[in-house]
Amino acid sequence: MTDAKRGFPENFLWGGATAANQLEGAFDADGKGLSSADMVAYVPKAERSNDHAIEITSGRIEQILSGEFKARFPKREGVDFYHRYKEDIALFAEMGFKVFRLSINWARIFPNGDDAEPNEAGLKFYDNVFDELHKYGIEPLVTLAHYETPLGLTQKYNGWASREVIACFTRYAETVFRRYQDKVKYWITFNEINMMTLSPFTGGGVVIDRVENKLQTIYQALHHQFVASALATKLLHEIIPGSQMGCMLARMESYANTCNPEDVRLNQHENQMNLYFTDVHARGEYPKYMDRYFAENNIVLHKETGDDEILKLHTVDYVAFSYYMTLTVSASPEGERAQGNLFGGVKNPYLKASEWGWQIDPAGLRIMLNTMYDRYQKPLFIVENGLGAYDKVEADGSIHDSYRIDYLRQHIAQMKEAIHDGVELIGYTSWGPIDLVSMSTSEMSKRYGFIYVDLDDDGNGTLNRSKKDSFHWYKKVIASNGAEL
Ligand code: BGP
């Protein structure tokens, strides 16, 4: 029931979102295996872009494993949540979090992805984290796979390119559903499932130089993830009554650069190519427009008998997404490119961009929420949104991050408008409530947190936590259920 005066529903889930590989550290502790994210951490700066398109070759994996790269590039260690989770959760509780999004690192539970038995130490760690959250009445929201495909599955099967990985994933999912059935109600299968098209290794542990046809492999791997996601949804509903499964998309609401019908049609196509992922998850079938795309790109999906039925029967309960920017597309090759923006496009003259070139668009969030709700008529959950920025620590230790407050305030105001428009929005977890390692840069200096972590790009620092101005601001937002922005 919406409170008409304040906008947000009474039980709205306010909180923050993280990923194991960017937060926990302890990348090889207590039996954990290596994952795709652990490899990505070694990619040197010169080979990175702000748009998340990071490629890993077989040769690079060999170099990393042989130690050649370890010596030259500091490894991504997270911010030691593994040992400091009690202190961090106490700070989340102080802000009034209702929900905390984290991922279970698959390689902590099944170090090679297909081990005979799960790793008890890994299972125990998440038991402790969930217990600590419940101590403060914070609901965990768990992502099963946030770029953490066990490296063993890459070596054995080339990751999600192989259908074999579906069974490995469902076994992992069933293990954690049974173990945490009394502790976790909200789940997500794959973080930003569309990452597979930008970076198949990050999205699915797929090494592209091992395959002949890149596009064919990408869409086949995605098919395997869709089937795995539907099977996990089925298992979840059987094992934990009343639980909720969500899909998760890096949503790129796209605009046409002009009203030239060629731009408008290209824009329609861009939006369809982004929404196909949620179409499969939420409607339970491939949208018709993909048939033409597959045919024109010589992609022949291999489906097994029963796949279509599985997709149809086990759709998600809610639709979740990250929202950082919008995309503007032009059919003409002229025009200034939007440097750094995910999925490219041209520069939108009406928008400012972050220091990394991501085009900031609060009003676009309202547009996007309306688009998504019209299309799926399912509850929506914003599970990532935020501003990556350089923070300055003053002599007295304070951090005045008014730019971050402005960014979040404007986005939350648009969420309120969307709720007023009739959209069923169930929660908001801003990205990186505590500073963590950036996905695109593998550095610390691109910060998102309300909580500052004393750690620099070279891995030096005390790891001490301190509160930024935004900490106090977000606490007020939650306490007033979004009335005080
Ligand atoms: C999303 C990822 C996150 C996160 C975020 C911010 O795409 O799901 O893992 O990192 O982007 O990106 P970055 O860290 O590159 O600024």
C-alpha cells in the first residue's frame, strides 16, 4: 500500500549492494578456489576501458597462474569484509538498512565448480554473515553468480559455453538454498546477465580464443544461463516457500538521437537487444525479434527438448537491474561518441557525465521504470545505482561527498515519481555502500561508498572504515522512508 504523501511503500527495502569478489578479499582463504573475477583483477590498466569490456585469453590465464603477472600487478583483494563483516554490518545497521545485497562466491562453496562435496568453511562464512544481518533485522538479498564462475569450469568446459555447467550451477544453487532456507528469502541468479555480450569471460568464464564463432558462443552460453536460471527458480520455489527469485540486467534505456525514423528504428532495436534478456526471464520465452537477429548473424541456438517448457514454467518473481546511465543512438556515423559509456552510443548534450564518462540521467530512471513495469507487470527492484567518484579526505578525516548525495537524491526523487506513476518498486540497493574495488578499473580510487575505506590503488592503507557526509544523509533518507531527501 503506497503512502500517498511520502510516495514509498511502508515496507520498501532500502539498502546497499555489493559483490563478493569486490568486497571480501581473502581470495584464497579457507579452501576457496579461483574464479573468473580473480583473473580479471590482473588485467593491466592499459588493456582496460571504462565500459567493462575486458577480455581474457587462454595465454593470459596461463601467465597469471604461472605467477608472471602476479608479480607485476597488485591483485584485487577486496576490502577485507571476510574478516571485518561484523564491523561493516554494524555500520549498515546504523544507517538503517532493511536489506543488504551480496553475492555468494561460488568458488568458496565449490572451489572447482564441480567438486564432490561443498566446502564447509565457505558455507559457514555465509552462515555467519546472514546471522549477523538478521541480528539487526537486515534481510539478505543474495546473487548466486556475480562474475564468479569457478576457474575450474573454464579450464574443463570453457565455462558457460558448455551445457555441462548448467548441472554444476543447479547443484550449487540447491546446496545454498537448502543450507540457507531459513535465512535468505530474496535471490538473484546472474548479475547483469547481459555482461556476457560485452565480456564473455567476466559474464560466464568463456575464453573467446577457444571458440570459432564468437557470437554463436555468446548466445549459446546465454541460453545455458537462461535454462540454469529457470531451473534454479524451480528449485528455490520447491525448497523455500515464500521466497522470491529475480533476474538482473544492466538496463540501458536507449534514446534516439533525433526524430529521424532511422534513428528511431535503431533505438527500438537497441532497446530490444537489451530487453531480450528480461523478456526471456520474465515472460518465459524468447521474443520473436530475436529470430531475425539470430538468422542474420548465423546464430543457430542448440536447444534440448524441454528447454522451452522449463523457461515458460519457471519465470522470475521480480525484475532487478542496475541503472547508472542511459544510451543515445544515432544511425549516422557522425557525431561525438560517448566516451566510457557502457554500450557506447553518441554523446547526449543534455546530460553530464561522471569522471569515467558514464552519462548521468536521473529522469531516465523514471522513464526506464515505467518502460519495464509496462512490459512485465512484475515488481521491480533497483539493485545497483550510484556515482563512482574520487573522494578527498580532509585533514580532520571528514569526507564531504556532496556530489554523491546530489546524484543519489536526484535518482531517488525520480523513483518517487515512478511510484506515483503506478510502478511497483519494491526496493533500492545503491551500489557499493562501503567503498570496494571497482569492477572496470580493479582500483580503489573509483569510490561509491557511504563508508570510506582507507586503501589505495596499490593496496596500501589501514583498511579503517570512516563515515562520509553521505552516510548521515542516507540514514535520514531511510529513517524518513524517502520523505527527506
Ligand atoms: C556493475 C557491476 C558491479 C559494479 C558496478 C560499478 O556493472 O555489477 O560489479 O562494479 O557496475 O562499476 P565499476 O566498479 O566499474 O565502476
